[in-house]
Amino acid sequence: MDGNGRWATARNLPRTAGHKKGADSLRTIMNACRDLGVTHLTVYAFSSENWRRSDAEISDLMQLLQHYLQQELQTLHENKIRLRFIGDTEMLSPEIQKQLAEAEQLTTRNNAFHFTIALSYGARQEITRAVQKLIAQGTAAADITEETISAALDTAGLPEPDLLIRTGGEERLSNFLLWQSAYTELYFTKTLWPDFGKKEFVAALENFAGRERRYGTAE
Ligand code: FPP
């Protein structure tokens, strides 16, 4: 969800105004997913690297997250949406950690839609934690396989993404779902996240529908 800061700066607004508008875009895309039959959505809301932003911006983002969860949780639950959080969430305040755990707990049996929010997330860190977990469990070297690593990742149980969309014009993954996106189709758009609406989402899905996916095979 890249481009919130630039969206705000272009309007002489504080960066937080861009993040707020970004939260509105997220609501729009969630609804669009439901209309279009998309069943899984994972968003990169806060990266491991984002901890280097100013204290004020971090605090604003955390407040926005808390506010979003307070406002949306019941509706998400009523719509049978399962919420998950991936990333090094232990870095977050105890209050937010409690809120995340409660949201996951409340929605754990929901199955209509899988909404995952990456917070304090970095893919290299996730892979490192997964391997450390396997070793700590006493896993033999021969049992450290693609399957056991996948199952030890934060995304265990989720399917690998079909399509990864990055808004805001940069054409790189920036440490997002590196393991899981080995065969994911990538879609980059210059549109800033606050301007990314249903029309832009449909364009990305149509582009994806025209791709030929070979998963490394010759046919
Ligand atoms: C990247 O844009 C965006 C973020 C670091 C935050 C994303 C957060 C939201 C969309 C808020 C809503 C999310 C939840 C889960 C409530 P940037 O700030 O790097 O923009 P720039 O590249 O233009 O500076």
C-alpha cells in the first residue's frame, strides 16, 4: 500500500492524512474483493524497516491501526472474515498485541474471507524466525524442507499469493512475502495507494487474468 506519504505531500497535508485516506482505500478494496470473488487479501501495513520512521509517524500509524480495528472488527466478524496478523508483532505495544490476539481469536473460525495484515513484517526476518523455530524444536537437518519451512512461517495455512500488487510506482518487493511469492504474478502501478480504488483493482485483476502461469515448467 505504497504512496500514502506522497499523496498527502502533494496536497500540502501531513503524511498521516495520506495514511487515513489509505485506510479508506483498504475498506474499498476489501469490499471489491467480496464483489469480485477474491477470497484472500494480505496487506503490507507496516514493515520492519518502517520502525525507522519518525516517532510521530509511527505513533499515528499505530493509532490508525487501533482505530481501524475498533471500528471494523464487529463488521469483519459478522461478514465471516478471518483476521490474521503476520510479522514480528512482539515489537508492538502490549496493548496492540492484546487487541490483535483478541481479533484473531474472535474470528478464528470464520472462513468466508481471509484478511491478513502484515505488521512489523519483513520476509527475511520471517524466514529466519521459521528456521530458528524448527531448530529449537529439534528438527533434524534432513527434515528442514520446503514443506516444514512453509509450515513454520507466519503464513502457515494460507495459500501462496496468485497476484502481488504494489502501488506507488516502485518496482520491487521490499522484503514482502519473499518465500511465498516464488511463483506469484507481480503487478506494479504508479497509482498511489490512496487513489487505488475498485477500477484500478479490476484493471490489475484483468491484467492478471491475461497472464500465462507456468510455474517453471516448459509447457
Ligand atoms: C506506505 O506509504 C504505507 C504505509 C507505510 C502504511 C500503510 C498503512 C495504511 C494504508 C493504513 C491503513 C492500514 C491499516 C491496517 C489500518 P508511504 O508512507 O511509504 O508513502 P510514500 O512512499 O509516498 O512516502
